[in-house]
Amino acid sequence: MKYVIGVDLGTSAVKVLLVDQNGTVTAQASEAYPLQQPAPGYNEQNPDDWVQGTLTAIQHLLATSGVTASEIEGLSYSGQMHGLVLLDAAGQVLRPAILWNDTRTTKQSEEIMAKMGPRFIEITRNRPLEGFTLPKILWVKENEPEIFAQAATFVLPKDYVRYRMTGQLNMELSDAAGTVLLDIAKKEWSREICAAFGLPLSLCPPLVEATTNVGTITAEFAQASGLCSQTAVFGGGADNACGAIGAGILHPDQAMCSIGTSGVILTYEPDTTTDYHGQLHFFNHAVPNSFYSMGVTLAAGYSLSWFKQTFAPDASFNDFVGSAATSTIGAHGLLFAPYIVGERTPYADAKIRGSFIGIDGKQERSDFVRAVLEGIVFSFKDILDIYAANGKNFKQLVSIGGGAKSPLWLQIQADIFNKDIVRLESEQGPGLGAAMLAAVGLGWFDSLSTCADHFIAVKKVYHPVAEHVAKYAQLHQIYQQIYPQTKGITGALLDYEEQQ
């Protein structure tokens, strides 16, 4: 049997999957790494922790799988998006990576729009939000000029890991789109944007497609990991692009609901004709010559993990989430807005913060758990409403990530969205998508659609319950009032905290 490896480089850990030619995940391993938060709103990681974590996970995968390295023909990646890794002329890291969920760059984001306005959105198809890479580059340029002066190039997280594994320095297209330095339609770095902000075009690395063979494993990494140096390495894709591929979202009438640290509603876009005017993200896809759009909830699964860690650290995750079943629709009058690290869609507000609304003495912890689950899905409903306003009406959504592991949460999604929710046999999402890119790159299949026919199968479909749909529609209307009525309060609190 022949195999490929999908490397899923997440925010809290890297997961590696060993997948055979039938699409069966035969083994997997993961390795966590730390998050650094040196100041409020700051989120950083040491890029070498990603490399070491990937190395350790691959070592464990090979040690436990029973598969020989010579049977593994290819490897590809899914990576957390937007993280800024600055390199000097020798390819050495200049400072910790600034991550996608870092919100220090409000000033730079505002400066970009003030200087370029609608022209910026016309080129990149996105607003310059704090999470994207260009504002981070400008922050370093303004606040750490001695470091910026040494910068020869920059890459994103998975591209850095790939560089360390192959010795080849480049950036893959679907991830490059999330830097907001790319001309989306032309699939090339924007000279106009670079010139507007005094950035040399040489700072931007060569671009490659997701299924491009970028080289093989270096002898050094092969010896350390146990892989063969002949193993082919492919460009990989942004985590959301790979998640869509791994969920089989390869046609315009399909959509994906992904609940990871952040949360995403995503659909396939065959061309650039639909213009969301920056309301939704619009990126080049890891599927060749195509695109995808998405809305993002910044703290989806993170809201749940934060709540559990803070209020129920010793409970098992399944028992903790399952306790919500003892509550009711609406959690006995309690709503949760998951804005605990700011929000991206539809509000694009780095200063908004989360809220529990309706707390009273009769509620129990299970009600708070239920409110968190429902609040996260309400935030996704806001995104679906934008799609509906632009003429898109999906018949069903494929759910992946943490939200696909709980039958209760899957039913909540069906009821709030009023859509069928599909649970897949394999819930590997981005990691499986990465493996599929390697499989197509190797020529096992002629397209990702053909690969999906072999690799992806439906496990169960959850249907909306009419009575629940009506109740949730009322609650969502109330939920939508939380943002405008708490924006000023939470912004003032954040300003106060920053002054202390």
C-alpha cells in the first residue's frame, strides 16, 4: 500500500495524518506547542516550536503506524493563516511569529484604509483587518524598525515549516491571499500595495500552487524524522481551504461550518464574479484556478475551551458539553456573545468583547454551557444571513471540527441554521485536505473532486426540527441586539484595562 501524510499546523498543536490510497486514515499523531501573550491582544509563537512539534509528531506517527518510510510517497500541509514570520537574508527568524488572532494592529489597519480605501478591497477583495498579515508587517515596520531593517522576506506558518523540511523558500497561493498583499484576480503580489506602504517587492517570496511539487525532504530532516529523503513535498493550503477540501466542499451550492479555535462558514467560488464588498473574505483556493469565500467568528471553539478551562477544568470534555442537554433551548433565558477576542464577521471589531446576557439565580452551569454552544452558532447564523442577502441559499452544510463531535451541537446547528447538517465519516477536515493535495499532486487522482469521491463519505445527516427553528429564530433576533448595545461598554472597559 502507498501512503501520504497530511500535516495540519494548528494554533495550539500540529496533527499529522497517515492516509492510504483508499482515503483511510491509518494512523495519526499530534504535538502541542505554547502560545505567548506578552501583552493584552498580543498572540505570538516561536516558529521553531512548529518545526519541532511537526518533527516529533512524525516520529511518533512512524513509530506507531507499522508503515515503512519508503511506502510514504508524499506529504503536504494545512496551516493556520496570516501569521507573520520575518526572516533575514540567511533565512533565520527575526522575532516571534505574530498570529492570526493578534489584535494589536488596529492603527495599521485604519491607516491602510485611509490611504487606499475601496481600491484596496478591489485588489485584495478583503478589508485590511487586524488578523491579516500586511497590518502586522506595518506594525513591525513602525514599532520595531531595527528588526524590520534586517527582514529579507516573510512567510506564513506552514510555509516556514515546509522551508525547514525542504530547504525551499516560497509561499503557497491560498495562504498568500490571506496576507492582503496579493492581487486576487491576477494571482500575483500587488506592486501597487507594496509601493503604497514602502515595502520592497523582494520582501514577498515566490508563489506556488497548492498541488505543486516544491521538492523533497532534506537529508537532515529525513534523518531526524525517519522519513525518506525522496518523499515528495507539495505546497499545501491555508487551513480553511484545506478544511473545505477535506469536507468535500468543491461546488458552489455547498457550504462548510468549521468549529476550531476560530469558526468559519465557507463556500466554493468558481470565479471572482460575486463581490461581497469586503463583508466576507474572498481568497484564492487550494483548488487550482478557483476561489472561496468565508465569514469568520474569531473565538468559536476557543470560547468553549476558555469557559471549560476557567469554570470546569477537571470535567471531561464530553461530559461538559453533554451537560447542555439538561438545559433548554435558550438556556433558561441566557445568551452568550462569543466576542472574547474581538470579532471579524460581520462586525470587524477588535475592541468588542464577549457577554453573558440574562444571568439570574436559577441558572446552573449546564445553562452556561448551552448558552456558549448556542451563541457560537448564532454568530455563524449572522454569516449565513450575509450569504442569503447575496443570493446564496445552501441546502445543507457540512460540519467539521469540534462542532461535529457532539450530536447535541450538530442538532443545534441544524435548528439555528434551518438547514440539514452533514456529519462525515472522517472528521479530520484540514489534515485530510492536506493529504488529498498530496494525493492529487502525486497523480493518484486527476482532480480533487475525483479524490473526494474516494476519500469522503457521509456518516449522518441532522435535520432541523420546525418547533426548534421557530424558537431559535426569535432568540437570534435578540442575540443580534447584543453587539450594538455592548460595543461602547466593552470598548470603554478595554481602554481602561490598557491604561492600567
